[in-house]
Amino acid sequence: MKKYLITCLILLIGTLFFPKNVLAQEDYDKNVFKLQVTPLLYNTYGVQYERMLSSRISLAVSGGYMPSLSSFLKDQLDVFIDDDKTVQDVQSLEMKSFSITPEVRFYVGKKYGPRGFYLAPYLNYSVHDLNMSNFNVQLDYEDVPEDYQGELSRNFNLSGNIKGVTGGLLLGAQFKLGKAVYLDWWILGASYGSGKGKLDVLSTVPLTQEWQDAVQERVDEIDVPMLKLESKVSANGLHSNLSGPWAAVRGGLSLGIKF
């Protein structure tokens, strides 16, 4: 009888202090698959998978792909360019991008599961492929010798890629809209790291020595803070390797469904 009373007392104490938390921690969604809505405005398709590791910690992995540069972004670039010819060249610019972003989320609200405000340290790896076909470059008279009788205009093709690796922190909030639907709000995120790339600007016809000297002189005049640029000019055109700091920001909305 004494053992029975002690057992009942232990069960009573456990009922008052433990089961409520234990049950609450077990009663939450473990997996959410999300579609990033905001990037669609920029012709970018992004998804995210989030898996709860505990009642307040999750691991999420995002992936994004942009098959081409949207006309909306090109129009935004045009706002900062005054030269009509350069605007026309920008319209022919093509860019493809891919990114992957793993993150660990720490939910700080009172509710268990993937709900409420969170802080998420993350890493981001991105690749950007660039192409611009048959754009025209003209030399000024002061760029060539006075006795130069050749053409002052050449057409070029640009190709290259830039890769960036950054680490940062995201502040966000996730809301459950129904039994199975989630809204994920990336309030503000920022990351910093390094990037490197290779750019080739190749002439459609071989460059004369005067053209090579003029192009090399223009490249040598480029001075971008913290950017390391190594360039070589040949009869084929310009070959450049670049490296330097890389920064990015995150923000937007995603819709998700549990499974």
C-alpha cells in the first residue's frame, strides 16, 4: 500500500509539472516545404526545406535558380545609366544564377515548432554566369597614335562567371495560417564573405597592337576599392581574373506546407 501511494504521488507530480511540456513539445509540425514568393518578381525560382531538430531549433536548406536576367532588373539598371549605347548593351546582357543556403534557426517565441520569431545564422554559396553578345566598343582618338589609320570600332563578346561564399545572420518570423499552411517572412538578413570570378571579353576579329595597347591602358585605369583585378590583353581580347569581398542581403516572403 505504501509503495502504491508513493507511485501515485510521483505520477501526480509528473502530471502537474512535466506532461504538459512534453506533450506540447511533441505536438508540432516537423517538416515544412516552402516556395519563395518574392524572388518570382525577379525571374528567380526558390524553394526551402525546413526540418525541426527539436521544439525550438530547426535546420533549413534553400535553393534558388535564375534562368535569365529579368526585364525588370534590366530596367532598374537603366535608371543609373545615362549613355543610350550602354543602355542598349545592358539590354543584351544575359545572366544565370544558382545559389544554395543552409541555415540553423533558433525560435525565440513561446510556441513550439516552426512558429514565431527566429534568428538564423547561415551560409550562402552562389554562382553567376554572364554573357553579352556582339556589343560595340569605340576608341577615342587620344587612345591611339596620331598616325593610326585603322578602325576605331570593334565588336566584342563577353562571357564569364562569378562565385561568392558568404556567412550571415537572418531575422525572420514564421506564422501558421491553417492546419497545413505556413507563411515565412525573412525580415532582414545580411551576409559577408569573398567572391572570385573570370571574365573574357573576346573580339570578333583579331585586335591590332594599337587596339591591344589601348584596351590594356583602359583596364589599368580601373581602380575599384578592395577589388583585385588581374588582366591580360591579347589579339583575341581581354582575359581577367578578379577577387574581392562579397556581400548580400536577404528578405522576402515564402509560402509553405507541412508534410
